[in-house]
Amino acid sequence: MQAVICAARSGLIRNQKKAVINLYRLSKDSDRIRNQIVDEGAVIPLITMSKAKSAEVLELVLKTFGELAKTPDNRQKIVDNGGCTPMCDGLKHKKFAIRVV
């Protein structure tokens, strides 16, 4: 898991794409895996990748956050790590439109 998270921290889109694909696949497995992903520090790299220019990376980041947020503990940890407001406020990709109400 740490290798995937390290790849997510990479500045290269190619590495980020591979990492977020793997994180998304892993996050669909179980609550235990979702908790492990968050506990091992994937939230910050995911937030960073949410600002990527690649629509595919952005879509996978949002899907991964959706999977991770299925557990109440993770929802709180994501918010505590800044995974809510900065992401929504800064999301300006033409493919995705999020209206903050």
C-alpha cells in the first residue's frame, strides 16, 4: 500500500494515474482496506491529485474519495486532513462542475 501512496505523491501524471487506479480498486474491497488506505496517509496525495489537469485522474480521485467515505471514521479523517472545502472550492475542471451551496 505504501508503494501506491508514494507513487500518488509523484509529480508525474503517469505515476499519479497508476496510483489512483490502484487506490480506487483497493478502496472497493472492504471497510478494513478503506480504513488502511486513509490511515496510511493517502488523503493528502489524493487532495493534491484532485488539482490534476487530467480529467481521468480527477474522476478517479473523486470516485476513490467516494469509496473511502463509506466509513464514518474515514469521513471525519478526510475532513480533518482538508479533503472537503479546499477540494470543492478549487475544483474548476471543465468536465466536472461542483456547485458549493
